[in-house]
Amino acid sequence: MMNTDERPNEPGAARTLALVRDFRILIGQLKRWLREEARPGGLTPAQIAVISRLERGGPLTVTGLARAEGLRPQSMGATVAALQMAGLVAGSADPADGRQTLLSLTDACRKLIAGNRAAREDWLFQAVRARFTPAEQQELANAVALLKRLIDDPHP
């Protein structure tokens, strides 16, 4: 990875650097606004990370979650216990190893996730319709297509 001092002095490099800096700041602001719209109900960032991991990857043990999130199992245990108390995560015996408990999202948690997503999408829908003309919405669609290309192959 190259730092700012190592970037080539090619034509357009300064413009591209300014673009990516603005883009990074914009993405951060958008993430904050979307997070505010979701109103995750007082969940901590660690709890949100666990819910996201279980939603994306399916059931895991406390140890598996801790490893995936780079935490100690004891710390993850406290996070999971709070989620269980809130009725968002439930444990069941691992069919492959009955000594292990697999954690998964409850139906209540899935409803919370769906509601949060709907709130974020509604906010974004209303903002785009109110602030952008149809032509600008098409420009946004084109930009989204470009961003998908960036995500599809993050390492040039």
C-alpha cells in the first residue's frame, strides 16, 4: 500500500486523490446518517457486529464469533449474553458436537433488522426523490454501477 508521498506524479493523480478523499468522507457521513435512521435500539457496536456476522454467515459458537471479530471468548461471551437477554440471539446444541452451542438470530432480531433496513431505505428514497431530478437520479444510477465495479474487484 502506498502512502500519500509515494503516489505518482502522473497527470490527473492529484485530482484522483482529491476525489477519493472526498468520496471517503462522504461515505462516512452517509453511513452515520443511515445508522441514525436505523435507530438500532441502544445496541453497542460490538452487539451490532455480532448480529451482522450471524446474519451474513449463519450460526456460530461464541469461540467462532470471538475469532471472527478478533476478540477474546470471554469478551464475546458478555456481548452474546446481553443479546440473549434482549431476545435477539438464541443458542442451540451443535448437531456435529453436542458440547458446543450454536448461536443464531431470533425471529425478533430478524424483524428488527428488516425494520431498520426499511427505515434506512425509506430515508434514502425520500432524500433522493426530494433532492434529485430524474436526470440526476440517472447519474446516481450510473455512479452506483461504477461503485459496484469497485466493490466487485477491490484490488486492482
